[in-house]
Amino acid sequence: MPELPDVEIFRRNLEASSLNKKVSRVEVKDKKILHNTTEKQLNDLLAGKKFMSSKRHGKYLLVQVDQDKELAFHFGMTGKFKFLEEGKEIPNATHLLIHFNDHHMLAYIDKRKIGRVEVVKSEEELIKEHQLAQDALEISWEEFYENFKDKKSFLKAGLMDQGLIAGIGNVYADEILYQARLHPKGKFNELSTQELKTIYEKIRIVLTTAIECGASRKELPAHFIIPHRKEGEKCPYCESYIERLEIGGRATFFCPGCQKK
DNA sequence: AGTACCACCTGACGGC
DNA sequence: TGCCGTCAGGTGGTAC
């Protein structure tokens, strides 16, 4: 679930709640979520330090904790943060708990343990390690065009490829193609430049609108397909009914009336 | 190069 | 009520 808009909201909440507070200690409840570090290393690194700044690249959230050390969070499908006071009940599926001197805590929660926390030297290192493309809200039209114009992949698969553009997941890929009026099984190399440009523009519109809505699916405009993202639901634009198909084993919803091949 | 499929995980939900 | 199968979906790997 956490795609670019969700992670951006996590980042803003983290900035508002946890920036410039001194860390007292770190508790690891489940080692599985640590990628290349240990509970001891995290404590050595973080104790007495502050979260200096944060940024986001695609679906990754980076927190600067030292000159050349950043915490990188990935939220998998069910990951999230919760900020709470010391002494309050710790939420279920909390795997990492960061205690601050002011008696607040940051809990990293992930029911399905697919998310990961790691330590990197820099954003560049993270990008290299995970072979991430430019962020979906940062990518220029020129770079987007270069990355996609010759691709023979399905539109849906390409938009979700973090090595081509970073931050778009299953749900927002459907929304972008719906608003671009393009069939998810279309191919990039068969599109006109204008159609590619439409996708590029819709990416920005969809993601920024979602962020403005607090990444809450329920708050999205009614003309988005996401609130109707279910087989047999009525298309908000035309008289057709939403259909489901699978691309790369992932559920894909589209409107057969609006999105012709 | 691109797609399919699997593994990782576990809560939610529908059918019977 | 309760058991069971299926779904959800990001990443990263392998097989074709």
C-alpha cells in the first residue's frame, strides 16, 4: 500500500514529530526487518544523535542522522509509523522502537514484515544499491521520455518498474493510466509522443493530488478510479463497468470504455 | 528484453 | 462459529 504519496505523508509526519529530538535508545523487536545492520549498531549510531533532516526517494524514506549516515525506511505493503508517548501501549507488529529524550517514541510497524530498515551513507548509495530511477515527482520530461520511449513492456509494468521511475505502485499505476485514458496492456513503444506526455503529466497530477489528500484513499476526488477500484463498479466517467485483469500477477483495474487498447 | 512465477509474511474476507 | 482458501501487493530472485 505505501506508494509515493503515503511515504511522503509519513515523511511530513516524521518531520513534524521527531525532527531535532535527541534519541535515547533504539529497541529492535524483530531483527527480520533490519537489512544490513543490527540492534547494537543502531544504538551505537543513534544514541545521543538527532534526526537532522529527511527526504524521500520513490517509496524510500531517508533520515539524516550523521554526516555520512542515513536511516532508510521501506514500508513494504503494510508498513507505517506511529508516534506515541512513553508508557503508552506499544502497537501490534511494532518491529522497531526509537525512544527520544522527551519521552516520545517512534514506532515502525509492519504487519507483514516485508518492509526494511537499513543504514546507508547517502541517498546516492541507496539509489545505487536498489537500482532506483529518478523519483516520480522529480523526473524531467526529457529523462522520462528517454527511459520509456523504446520500452516494449506493458504500460502498467513499466510504470511500476522502480528502475525506470521510482515511487509508483500497483494502485496509483492504475489511476495514472485511467486518467491518461490508456489501456494497461498497451506498450510504450507504440505510443505517440503526445500520449507519453499525457502519462508524464498525469503522474504528477495523480501523485500531487493524492499527497494533498493526505494519501487517504477515501479523500480522493470522486472522478478518480481508486474509490471505484473493484470489478463491476461503475466508471465515474462513462457508462462502462470496471474490469479486472492480471499483469505480472498483480490485480489491475481499468475501464474498458475509457481505456481502449 | 520482457514476462511469469515464486518467496517473503500475515490479516482480512468470503464461502460453506 | 469456525475452518479454509484466497487475496492483498513491494521487492528481488529465478526461469523461460
